Amino acid sequence: MNMNEDLHRKKVKTVRAILAFAIASICLVFLCFAAMNIGSLKVGFQELFGGIFSGNLSDNAATVVDLRFPRIIISVIAGAAIAVSGTLFQAVLKNPLADPGIIGISGGASLAAVLVTAFLPSLFFFMPIAACCGGILAFVLVYTLSWKDGLSPLRIILVGVAVSAVFSGLSSALNSMNGGNMQGVAAIVNGNITMKTWSDVYMLLPYAAVGLTVSLFVCNSCNILSLEDKTARGLGVNVSRLRVVISVIAAVLVSVSTAVAGVIGFIGLIVPHIGRILVGSDHKKLVPFSMIFGALVFLCADTVGRTIAAPYEVSASIIMNIVGGPFFIILLRRSKKYV
């Protein structure tokens, strides 16, 4: 009887996971097509795609291709990267409250990207590398300051919040000194992707593609980290080295996204948590699901932001803060193990 119940539970979980992947994928595709035609400028799909394939775009279709397409692609790629980064950090820290924004990684990457944008604009295409260095430096700083006879999950979060505040303050100060140019420093500080172009897509895509691909190969390692350290070491695993490698991958993913899309909070917190409910804690399912659902959440936030107060826009970062803040409080109150 117990064996039958176990088989039934596994079957239910498998069906639920398949449905979750299918529904999230369909919603993402639908939202991508909808976002192409949401806004003051309306272009029929026949006119749009007919012009793309024929090479004879109308003025309206060309505007959509040059402005909306890059924005949609950046939302999808950055959303996937940030969500997977949060999933990896939560595996490394064994803490479902961890988020790249909350623990200061996004702040460090943002500051590095702001410095390049403000003082070295000629190095535009190397900005993701600078952001990666800033994100990894922030991660090392948070770990170092949090160490006190071991690492406490709550201490990491508290130190991360403080470090993030410092980096955000410095970035805002540079923004003020720069005159608040939304196409430059302020776009990174405020998480604004209004005027992103194909150049930004070409800058983000290769780094994110490599990072997301590599993340699929460390799913088993993430599952191993969910075990007790003694058990993992008994299996012949170098736990410390594994944590460092996965942390670097996670820091790179969120850093390159921050360099282009700016600081977008709470995606790395909300998506993995919902993913565990829908597909379970096995990272072989959780990581790819986080890619799809993270892309969906970011694109949804950006689409809502540019339509909710039309003709004005609310940045995706503000939408995520409004949604993610209460979510984090609820999760914090329920997670007695970590507080």
C-alpha cells in the first residue's frame, strides 16, 4: 500500500512538473507576441513578419523591430539569467531567502557597470566583464564580512543588505554627478530598459548564453550541496571548491544581466521558490524551469510597467520591488529555520 502511494505521489509530481513547464513555456511565447503589439504603436503580425522576411519593413514595423524586439529579448535573457542565479545562490547558501539583489551581488555589478559607463564609455562592450568583476568582488566581500565562526544564513543576508545599500548609494551618487542620463548611468541604477537597442542584445547574449548553458551542467552538484557537508565529503566531493565554482557562475549570470538591464530585485528570490512548489527541489528540473519562469516574470513586469501608466512608464525594477517586497516578508516569517 505504501509503495503504491509512493508511486502515485511520484506520478502526480511528474505530471505537475510537466504541466508547469508546458504552461510557463506557452505563456512566455504568448506574452512575447503580445508585447510586440502592446503600446501606442500597433502593427499587425502579417505586416510585421511579412516585412521582416521580405526585407521591406514599413516605418511602424521598423520601429517595432528596432525598439520593442531588443527590449523583449533583453527581458527574456536577463530574467532567465537572474532567476537561475538566485537558484544557484540558494543552493550554495542552503537558504531559500538568498537573492542576488538582497545579498549585494547586483549592487557590486551595478557599481562596476556605472563606473565604466560614466568614465570609460569607449569600453562599452567590455562592461559585462567589469560587472562580473564587481559582482564577484561583492560576493567575496559579503562572505568575508559574514564569517564569524562559520557562515550564518541570516548574517549573510544582513551583511548583504548593508553592502548593497553602500553600492547603491555610490551608484546613485555617480548618477547625480552624471546629470541623470537615462540612456547611461541612470538606466543601470534604476533598472530601466526603455531605450535598449540591438547593441545591448549583442552585448548580453553571448555572456548569458554561456552562463546559462554551464548552469545546466552543475545541477547534480547543486543537488549534492543540499546534503549535509559531511555526507557530501564522504562521497568524495570537495564541497568548498564546489561552492566557489557555483557561486562564480551565479555571480556572472546576475552581473552580466545587471550590466545591461540594471538592478532588478526579487526575481532571483520569487522564481526559485515558486519553482520548488511546482516542479520540486531537484535542480535538474528547477534550473531549466527557473530559466523559463524567470524570463516570463521579467517580461511580464516590463510589459506591465510600460502599459500601466501609459504614456508614462514604470520600470520593471519598481514593479518587482512592489511585488517582491511583500513576498520576501511572507517568506521570512514562514522560514523559522533561518531567523
